[in-house]
Amino acid sequence: MNATITDFVGRTAVAPVSRVEAYIRSNEFDRPTLVLDTQAVAKQYRALKAGLGHADIHYAVKANPAREIVETLVNLGSHFDAASRGEIELCLGLGAAPETISFGNTIKRASDIAFAHHAGITLFAADAEEELEKIAKHAPGAQVYIRLIVDASEADWPLSRKFGCARDKALDLLALAARLGLEPVGFSFHVGSQTRRAEMWTATLDQIAEIWHRARAEGHALTLLNIGGGFPAFYGEAIDHPTKYSARVMELVTERFGDVPRVMAEPGRGLVAEAGMIAAEVLLVSKKSEADAFRWVYLDIGKFSGLAETMDEAIRYQFVTDRDHEATGPCILAGPSCDSADVLYEKRPVQLPQGLKAGDRFIIRNCGAYTSSYSSVGFNGFPPLDVVVL
């Protein structure tokens, strides 16, 4: 069984129907529902691991904290990047060993550091003096890595300056960590979300390698390099197979850093995005005036109920409808809430079937990452995104 897929510029392609899409097509939903396939997660994990080689995959739990996904990854031997006490408790409760969990948020409550330490977590991220002081007090003797700001990203969604420190500060933080009785083991960075080609890592790796070698020259015995996330998912533009992509990233790392004893990678989107689709519904199709060139298509899901990553139109989802055999036209896509910010794609309108109308099924592809975890608890009274796991 095949389906025609319409992407954001109106191109079409024929693709096999996945287990997720088959499930959506054979069921009815009275609210937006994310359907996930743990078999697809396992397949993607193995593909990434085959390319990453000796590097440990630390799944970024924030991408999708579904218990079934975490449990699947525990059973595959994955490690985990946790952003909060809640994520640590989730991973531990599903069988992850404490030594496989990194507390990767650089902004942590002191009591959560203490909890993690007592639970056996030994690896923490930091990017500021005060954070190191908190870790030293509440997790004495812990291993720490210093997160660095990236300013050479070619990602579709470069990260902001919220996390990380400037490279000229990194050596001082390593020295402070040592004085505080901590074990400074290395650096981390994030090349930026949805870095579509491995070669786009080059400039960032060059910057990080320069400070890495300076640190070692000054006597810091660095043993850990956390290369973060950035591994892409398919949103309509070509990307390499995950094994080829991750293997090339590791080649670039080895060329610049040599034989690093411990490399961590933190895929989130690149591990789970393609394992999920959202079953949605068209609520309204209209024009603002008869002279308007664009139709407005309103869905029963929007920015506040799972599609927060349409912010700035950085992530361009693909859609499947039962009318994809029809001619298409440009549309502005919006959510259902009474908030003017709840517009998904307007700067670059999407091509959707001319006959689309209220009540039509609307499937959103490759949205297993950062949808259910971003969904609100009930903005405007709309229920949060429902989740079904196959």
C-alpha cells in the first residue's frame, strides 16, 4: 500500500504506508493524536549507532519522553541525556543505570542536583561559576563537562546564547571545577537543531577543537567530548541515511580531536521524529476576502497543542490528506486557539488540495520529536496532544 505525500512546496512523491499511517487510516480520533512506532525508534537507534561506533548515544529525553520509547532504548543499551529530575526519575524507573544518565541541563535546582547525586548520577553539565559551586556542594566529586557556545552553526534552527559559555571562559571554568573538588572531564556543544548535512559540522568542530587542544596543553586531562544533537530528520529536504551521516560526523571529529577516550552524542529529533505522525482534522477553510490569493486552513492542532516547532517556520512538516490526488493551491496554515500567534506557516504558504474542507483528515508526518513534550496542558481549554504507542 502506498500514499502520496505533499510537501511544503507542493512536490509529491509515493512512499510506502508505515505502520503508523496504516493505524491512523484505520481508526477515528476525536482529538489530535500522536501515533508512535517503537519499532521505528529501534531501527533508527541501530542505524545511528552503526555510524557512531564507539560513541555513546545519550538520547535527549526531552524530544519525546514516552515511557515506551525510553524503555525500548533502555533495552537497546542506550544512554540518556536528562534535563530535569523528572526525566532522571523516568529513566531510572524504566531500568536505566545511573552511570548511563547525564544531567545535561546547565540550569539546575540545587535540590535536583542533590537528588541526582544520591541516585547515583555522576556526570553533570555546567557553563557558569555558580553552577559549578552548586554541583560541588550537592554532588561532591562529580564529573563535569563545560558547555560551550556555538556561533558557527549552519543548522536550520541554530540555538541561542541561552546555554554555554564563551570559549575564552572555558579554561577558567575547568580550573575552578578542579579547585572545587570536582573532576572536569571535557566539553560539550550543540551544533544546532536539524543540521542537514554532516559537512555543516566543520566550522563548529574547528572552533571546539581549538579550545580543546589549548585546554590539554595547559594540563587539563580531558577525556570526554559531548558532540550534542543536531542529527536531522526528514522534513522534505534530502538528508543522508543516519548511518552514513553519523559515520561522517565521527570522521570529522576524529580528524580534529584524535582518539578521544569517550565521545557522547545526544540525538533527539534524529532518533524519534520519523517514528511518529499526528492524526489531525481540518476545522475550517476560508478566505479573508474574495481577492485574497491564499486560503486559510485551520486545524484542530496548533502551536500550543503540539506544533510549537513551527515557530519562525524553522521546522517544515509534511502533510498527507485523502485529497492529495487533487490540484493544490497556496494556503496559510493555522491552529484552533484564540491567539493570533497560533499561525503555523504564513511566510512560506503551504500547498494543499483545492478541495480541502472542514472534517477532512489531515496527517502530519515525521513529528515524533518535540510535539507531545511541547503540548500545553490545556490552553484555551483544548486538551493536550493524545499519544498512542504501537
